[in-house]
Amino acid sequence: MTNSDYDDDLEEPYFWRRANRAKDATGKAPIYMRLDIEGYPRAECSTGVSATDAEWSADGQRLRIRRGLSKPEQKLIADANDRLAEKFRMAKRIYRQYREAGSDISPAELRDLLQGKKKRNEDTGQLTSLYTAVLTQAQAKGRKAATLYNLAHARAHINKYLQHLKRPTIHASQIDRAWCRAYERYCIEEGLSGATIRDMLGLLFRALNMALDEGIIQENKFIGYKYESKRPVAEKNCLPVDELQLLLEHPFSESRLTKAAHIFYFCAYTGLAHCDYLRFAKHPPDFLSYVQDSQGQHTLGISMQRQKLQRTDKDLSKVKEFFVPLFQEARFVFFTIYRGDLPTYTVDYVWVLLRRVAAEAKLSIPDLSAKDARSTFSQHMRDRYGSEIASIMAGHTREVMDTNYSSASPKRVVEQLTLLGVKFSSTSN
């Protein structure tokens, strides 16, 4: 890029006489220079030159040399005009130096340098600094390690892209939808999946929204952005009922495989994510509860807040609990097979075991994982009892519930299931 290409971003100066600061004795007011750089809020600075209303030509952007002035007076005016020209030449030199070094500079920062002030908050508003601020905020709010890892990964990726552009200090005000599109295409060329690309751009939008909230940028130039990459459709794996029964009946080669199969079976009839299963299995009394219906019958089930919704920045009293009755299948595993002492494995280890389970039992999902149990629960419960009750038992978030389903209490869950012919026992086994 040539010097003239850089200079095109710095608009020609606009000089103006600040009449409201004219001195009563002389009528002279300071001449200011307006600094405009594309994509940034403008800034203004004093030039050190002053003029009366008669001396200043707004159209000519300079002081007038009028008839009748002495040669010394004409020279003073010529010198003042030279100082105005030199002020802008200096602004162009500073601006060019920063751009040639791969850095961006805002009008406010340029003004401070022209006035001999130390550059203040040098990295404020730089995209990389905003990314760091988002990550720091997430750490302060107690986000989980996996979330922090993803944010750090996205920050490293944008840094790589900015190095590729040779603009490591680009300011947030320079980012618009066209810039976002270019970044998305860069991600596509790198072979990133649609889900990962949305993670990358999602953090970019969070950083820009932070800049907007803090007043660092004045305009949301990326609103209405539409992704070019395709959103991946999550594959929902569901074991059919006959294969679920195999998990109980198949003679597995090792006891740990049998236990892993039983864990999957229990989750497939309770809808618990593996992390919530572990919480329940370690101390069931914390989560077992009875719900009384309008006929006075008591139904035993599991009541808890989903672990994924429990964050240190949330008021847990406002996090919605879900209730799922212990269906006969889950009761059989919990009370009959294990007598309330369920087996526990880490999610990584059960992931390994379930693949062996699938191979030995010849299941239709060879890469069986713990999360497939929750998908299996959701599918079968919706087929049997409808989406409203199934979604409540699965413990959907409040946002999903408000958007897609009507609210329902544990009592309503039990009563609706009873109307559908589900038989519950009020005993513990």
C-alpha cells in the first residue's frame, strides 16, 4: 500500500473559527482543525492560530490578506496560514507513520499527539483489547473452564487473522458487516465448521457490543449480519426401545460394561445429562421428591436444577427446577438392581465404555455416547406424551420454554401423565 492510499483515510482538513471564544479586547478567536478518519468519531484540536471575523475566510479555510495592510501585517497573516498548513502536514506524517507500522490511530489520539500530549489509553478500543476484556469478564463471572477455553481459542484466532491482514491494532470502529464477511470467508477457507465459525463471529460481536456499550464506538455497523456458512444440524441419536432393552438383557463381557449400559438406560428414562446423573447418583436424597396430584396420590421423582444453568453470576433462586417422575424402567435400575447405590464413571470413561457396549450388543449407534441417552429420552417421551410434557421433564431452559412451550408445574406433569395412562407407585420400590 502506498502513502497516498493511507492518506486517503485521513480526510482533508476543515479549519473553523471558534467565534464563541473570541476575546473582547481584540475580537480574535482561536482557529480549530477538525480531524476526520474514516470509521472513527471525529476530533478537533486548536491550531495555535487566531483571527478576527474580518480576517477569517470560512470558504478559503485561511486568513485573508486584505488591501491596505502593511507588509509586516501581510507577513503575519502569511505566517499564520503557513502554520495552519504545517499543522495538517504534521497530522498526515504522524498518521502515515502509524499505518506503515501496521497500527491504527484514532482522531482523538492523533489530536493528543499534535498537542504534545502523551497518547492516552493507547489500546482502548482496539479489537484485541476488547477480546481480552470479554475473556476477563467471563472469568470474573465464573464461567466454566470449557467456556473460557473456547473464548481464548477465538481470541487467538482473531489475532492470527489480524496478523494476516497486517493490522494487529485495528480499532473497533473500523469493523462493519463487510469486514465480518471477510473474516467469515477466511474461517471458511481454513476449513472451520459452521459451528466453530459461529463461535468465532459470536465473540467478535460480543466484543463490538461491549465497545458500543462503553461508548468506544458510536454506531452498530454489524447489525443484521447474515452468516454465509451453513449452520450444522446437530445429529440427534436415539436408540429404539428394543435396543434399550438389550442394555439390560445382553450378557456383556465385563461388569463395567454392564454398569455403563445401565447408566445409559437410567438416563434414557430420566433425561438426565451425565453431569446431572453423577450429582444424583452420589447422593440421591438431595434430589428425590414426591409430588401430590389433585387426587392425593404421591409420585416419586427427581427434582433439580440443571448443572449447565448453575453459574456463579446467576441468582440460583431464579433458575428453574425441573421434575421428572421415576418411570418403572428407571425405578427398576435404581431400586431393584442397585438398591439406591448407582454406579458412577467420569464422562470420558463412560464414553469409552459405551462404544464397547454398542459393539458387543450390536447397537444401531456404534459411537454411542452419554449425551445420546438424553436425546433418546426426549424422542421417546415426545412420541408418547407430546412435546410440552417431554420438554418440561427434560429441563429445558426458561428461554426455550417461553419460546416453544407453555409453563407447567410438577403437579401438572404427573396429572397429564396419569391421564395418558401411566401408572405410578407411591412406594419406594
